[in-house]
Amino acid sequence: MTYTLKYLGEEKQFTKKIKLLSLVEDKEMKYICARVNNRIRELTYEVNEDAVVEFLTVEDSDAMKIYETSLRYLIAMAFQRVAPHLEIRFSYNISRSIFVQILNEDQPSTINLLRQIEDEMQKIIKANYPLVRKVVSKEEAAKIYAKFKQDDKLKLLKYRPERTAHFYECKGYLNYMFGRMVLSTGYLKDYKMRLYSPGIIVQYPRSESKGEIPKFEDAPTFGKTLKDSHLWGKIARADVISKINEHIEQNGLVDFINICETRHNRMLTELGDMIEENIDTVRLICIAGPSSSGKTTFSNRLRIELLSRGIKPIRLSIDDYYLPKSEAPKDEFGEPDLESINALDVELFNHNMLELISGNEVQLPRFDFKLSKRVPGRILKVDIDQPIIIEGIHALNDLLTEDIPKHQKFKIYIAPQPQINFDNHNPMSLTDLRLLRRLVRDNKYRNASAEETIGMWPSVRKGEFKWIYDTQEGADYVYNSFLSYELSVMKKYALPLLEQIDANSVHFPVAERLIRLLKYFYDMEDEWVPSNSLLREFIGGSCYADVDN
């Protein structure tokens, strides 16, 4: 049978199966994988049907994820060779990097250890060992994990729904990183490592940086948030999926939910204490964070917290200051860039805020989305002891409030910062949780399909990198909106939406990755989720649903 392949600007016919790798000359090893009829395939994949083949470099997000997955494998392999007595844990950290933590209490990370690991990695890379995928029964996988004393992987295996398990073998080393891999170790030349107490930071090429390794940027506030999240996960026995499932198995649902919700309550109390202590000077409470962080519910809960202290805040919507689309700046495609701060009437916003905190009466605008323009809104005057709460992606941007003195602003950054691992070698993405939240919410409230939400996600992420992430370091408080039980609840909402995406869809690779994550979690019913929980903003049933913002 004859079939046709379209690739690299050519169209050729074949009569026998052919490996993707044989279609290209790639001496520089720049092609990480390929997209075959919108399915991500390793370069060893054999084609035998009509297909459009797109070879991908680390400039593509799917290829970048494979590179990062393979790099973790390489690091784990080097540790196994150099220091097999050390147990390591990977997580995602500051400056879009991998963090390597040594779990042995008596073994700190040192420059000598780092040099040994780097030297071994270089040897493995130069040898260009192949990475060979193997499929074994779950029983055989359990024996392998037991042999190498990998209890974390053994415990997770119990929750794998399939009867088989996967490994990648490289020169006798076996491991599985919950994702596809590069063809061989020679592909992994590009990375940077540095000591970063109490572990090692590993940077790698990023697709949003056009395949380059971004400049290292220290972010102590973000780093502390991640550290606190990890420590709390250990205390609550919720730092790996198997422990979360154990909570559900042991019928501790109510306790588990309330433990997580109490942590949110405690953070709100801390915030209330800080604002109350400075209420004589705080006039503007600014709340910002990336998409699906739970800003709306959080703002309402903070308002209630302050009301309980006799403080009567006023909430204002930044959305009312949008310019008409015709006046908004254009993006690189010539479309209105509504993510830009310049899509807002910054001058008017500054003027109104300054007038309000000065005690003057102000005619506020209201953006009429049906008319796509601003119309006159309410007339407002605030008392000297009434702080104004503003919430939005630009709320922490000093340009938006440059006329307001810094001591009169209290900045809060909100985002879910999950520090959950499949096992020690496989951390959960920091952004996949937000994507799952958004597709559940968009489907429920906007009747949007999972494909529509996934399709717009790259644009959302682009705006976050440009306008939001840098503002975290200037925050007075970082609120971690993650709830350790939420993926077990959201599974029943998200999984059916993801499973509707056709295997030939351009968005299938993302859906496949999210399905692979969710399938390890036990289902949890949502009947005990409080009506004021931040999770209710996404799954429905929030007591704040009808609150006038």
C-alpha cells in the first residue's frame, strides 16, 4: 500500500513503514520529537499511513516538555552513578527551572557534588546512549521498584489504572518520567546548573524564550512561597499523589478538606492582621495574579475578613476602565491587545483613585460590554478609614497606581503554587492546575469546550509572562490559593471534557498530558466543599456567585 508524507516542505510517497528519524538529517540533534497528524511522537515512531509530519525543536512547548523530562532522567541517572546512596526530589522552582533537592538529612549540596554530577552528565551526553522505551507488567514494575528501593514509585504504581507500566532504559539504568523522551542522551547538551541552597537549580531551554535558556533571575519571594507549600504538603501528608489518595481511602474526606480550607483561613487571618495593623496608612489594597488563581473569591473572602474587624472596604473593578477596542493597542497580529496595561485608561484610573483616597466625591465609569464602551457609573465617596480593594491582572503594576504613594498601597499576589509530585522524580506542573481550573470554569459558565480553552491558553500565558509574574516580588503578601484536595474533586468535571477532544485535534497533546495527570487521583465528591471555598469559583456552588462586584 502506498501512503504520502508531507514534511519539511516536501511531499513523498512510501510503501513500507518508515521511522521518523530516517526522514531527516539532524546532525545537530535539534529535532526533539515530531507532530504526526497532530499527535506528538518520538523520533523512533514508525509511520505507515498518510500524514503531515512537523519536526519540533525546543521552540515548541511540546518539544520543550520532552527535553525537560529527559533532562530530569539524565540528572537522576548521573546521581545514581555518582552517589547511589543519595535520594533526590525534583520540583519546579524560580526562574522557570528544575530544583534538585537532596532528601538525605546528613548530606548537604556542595560545589564538589555539583561538579561530580555535571562531569558525569557530560560523559553520558558525549557517549550519546540511546533511551529505549520498555513496556512491562505492573507486577514486573513493582519488582523493579522494590529492587532499587524506590518506595515512592512503588506506592504510586498501585493507582495506575493500566495493567502495564513503562520504563526507559539507558545503559542499564531504568526509570520512568511520565512523559516521552529524546532519542538519545546526546540531545541534552543545553542546560545550566548552579548551587541554590538547599539544593541545585537546573535551567533548560524554554519555548517562550524561543528555545534559549532564560537569564537567571533570583526570586526570593516566589521561592519562599514554594518552600512553604512543600513544607505544608509534608505536614498534611499531601506532597505526593499516593498520600492524597490515602486520605480518600481512609475515609478522612471531611478532615482532609477542612485541613486544607483551614490553611486558607489562616492566611486570611494573617492578611487581616497585617492590614489592620497598618489601617491608618493603607488606602488601596491591590490584588493580582495569573488566570484562574481564584482572585474573585479571594477578594470577597478578604472583604469579609476585614468587615469582621470593623474595617469596611470598597471593591472597585479595573475592568470598568477599559478603553474601547478601537483605542486599545494592537498585538503582533494587528488585533486589540486586551492583556496590555495600555488597554486601560491608566490616567483616569490614577486620577479617580487619588481623588477617592483624598476624600472627594467621584463619578466612576462603568464599562458596558454590550455597547463595548464606557458609560457613567455610580457616584462614590469613601471615608478615611475605608480601604479600596482593586483586583485584576495589572493591579500590582505601579503604572496603574503611580499617583498613589507606596505606603498607601498594600499589594497581594495570589496564585496556586502546588508542590505535588507523582513521585520524587516527577513533579506536577505549576500551570497545569490553573489550566484545569479554567477549562472547568469556562465550560460551566461560558459553555466553552476544552478545545477552546486550551486553544487560547498560549495567549493567556504570554500575557502572564509579560505583565504578571514580575510583579510577585514586589508584593507585601503572597497568597497560595492551591487546595491539596482539589484535583480529586475536579477530576470528575475535567476528565469528560478532555476525553471529548479528538485524537487528531491539534490540542490533543495537551489533553493527553492532563488526562495522564488526572487518572492517578482518586475521585472525591464535592458535597463537603464549603460554599465559600475558592474551589467553588470553578466547580460552581459559590455563595459569592451573586455578589455585586
